[in-house]
Amino acid sequence: MTLNRALLLSLVVGAAGWATIWFSTDARAGWDSLVYHKYAFEYAGLDPDQQDALSWELFTRYGSPNLVSYVSETLDGRAWHFDVEPISRRWALQYRMRPAYPTLVAAGYPLLGTRSPLAVSAFAVVLFVVTTFVGLKMLAGQRVAMIATGLGIFNLLFTPWLVALMTDGLAISLWAVTLTSGALWIAQRRPIWLGALGLAVLALCLTRPIGVLAPAVFGLSAIAAAVARADAWRPLLAATLVAAVPALAATTVFAAAGFPGFFDLLQDLPTGHFSTPDIADPVGWTVSNVGYQVTQTLLVGLLARPLVLALVAGAVAGLVLAGRWWTAPFLASLLVIPISYVVHPETSELARTLAPAWVSVHAGLALFVVLGAIRWRARVLELADRLTRHETATPAA
């Protein structure tokens, strides 16, 4: 299959995949959807009352009935309004630091109205499918691409975050673009992929804070290559620097604009989203929680779910079996992504925070199936054929 046909097929599969995931997912909007859509309608030029009304309409239409009921009871008959008092101003600014999703929704609003968020959700899924299918086809072949894409569409532990009417789906897709473009740069050494990597990281930083972790993914990979004395350390170092530029630029601009910084993020949980005064030692509070969260929530939680543990183990095996340095960023991201949870250890947010890790798991499992199961099966069958083949001796003349 040519790349043009692969691209066309992935567009079709992406659109069909979005419809499949969308109609099989119950809760497609959460609390964050209320705020992001309010800002989106603000960017679209609507007045504050319209912003609140339309964001509430989307929340009640696509949110979980239990969550909608809970928020409605909390409002106690009052109309929803995102109240930004001085003490919770930093909470509102955290949403402002993620303008990509609401901007896309605002751009589609004149044409699509309140259906615009659905279009952005569909765009995120199509982008994810195109990146996975075309990118992995170029890197590892059509079989790997098909398996990884299928896992991405039908993994019920992953898909709800991919179609969510929030920043999550867009961030996951951009994370896939980041890893894949970096892998293509390592495999092909073509500058176009370095450019794609830089743009992907910039877009990711404007979508969710996970973008600042991208340089660490390639940095760890570069260190591993240097320790192994592999030539790949040079392109991996270049990828690290290219990823670091937009991450540093976004961080600098946000700081200059007065947006919340790292230590503000540490205050978020202990102050209940800044609803109470800051605590004296947010670092100590976070550290005291990290040990419990890592051992009890992450490790014990993983051990208590043998299927997920087996999937992760198979993915790691597949990425290692490939024996190529382009898999290093996918492998490193499995170590880096949990950092975002350690910084913000909210138990109820665990699956959501770790959702981008499925990008690496899907790729690793596809490699494991193709490199391990299929090729191993072929060798076993060949060996069995040799052992059971009967040679008939030729009688002497």
C-alpha cells in the first residue's frame, strides 16, 4: 500500500473510528468542559450570559448523568456561572493556559454552532489515527500500523479520553504526533521530521502541560543511546533540543503573562483549587503524598489489574524486541508520563493523567505481536515441518 493510499484509508478509518467511539461512550463531557466551552464561546464573541448558557447546555447534553445531577444539586437552582474570585483566580488562569482546544471550538462556532466541539473531537481522533497508521507504517510496516491503530480505536480504557469534549483528546493526539515525528527523525534523519516535532510540542504546550515533558522523553533516550555508545545519541540529542525550544518558550511566555507556575500547581490540591489560603510547604505536602500514591495507587493498582499489567509488559517487550532506536521515545514516555501524576496526585484523575501512555503501549503491543507472535509462529511451524518430514532413501542401483 502506497503512502497516499495509507493516508486516504486512515482518514476514512479515523472518521469511522470517531463515530464508533463517540456513540459507544456514555460520558463525553466533564466539569472541565464547562470552563473550556465558556472560554471558547468567549473567544467566539458571545456575551457572558450566552457563554454560560451554551457551556451548560453542552455539559448537560453530553456529560455523565450522575455528574450533571451532582453539579445541579450543588447549584441548588442557581444558573451556572464560573465565579472567579481573587482567591480562585489562579484556577481560572490554569484553564487560560490551555487555549488550543477552546480556540479550535471558537473557530468552528460560526459555521457549526454548538456542534463545533464535536468537530474538534472528531479532528483529534482522525489526527490520532492518521499519525498512528501512517507513521507506524513508515517505521515498522503495515501490519504493525494496522494492529496499533485497531488497539487505539477499540481500547475501552483509552477511547473515552480520546473523544472527550475537553483538551484530553487533542493532547493525546499531539502526544502521538510528537513521539512519531521524533521516531521518524531518528529512523530517517530528514529535517522535516524535526520541524514536525517542534510544531507538535508547541501545539501540545498550548493544549495541556504534558507538553513540557516532551524534552525529557528524548533526553532520556539520548542518555540511553550515549551509554550504549550508539550513533543514535546525536539525532536523539537534536530531538531533545528541538523539543526543548517550544517547551521553554511557552513556559517563559506564560510566566511573563502572569499565569500560574509550578509552585502554584503544587498548591492546587491542598487548597482545593485555591478555595482556601495557600499552605506553608506545598513541596513537603506533595512529597508526603508521592510515596503513598506511587506505591499504593500506581504500583499496587497496576498489580491489582493483571490485564493492564500484561499489556504494559507486552508493550515493553515489543519495543525492546524491535531493536531499533526509534522505539526509544515510545519506551521512555512510559517512564516520563507518570511524572505528571506524581506532580498532581489526584486519585480520581489517574486514568486520565496516564491516558497518553496508551500511545506507547499500543505501538509496543503491535510490535510484540508482529515481531514476536507472528514471526515466532512461522519459525515454530518451519521447525515442526522439518521434524515431521520423512526422507525416503533412494534405493541403490
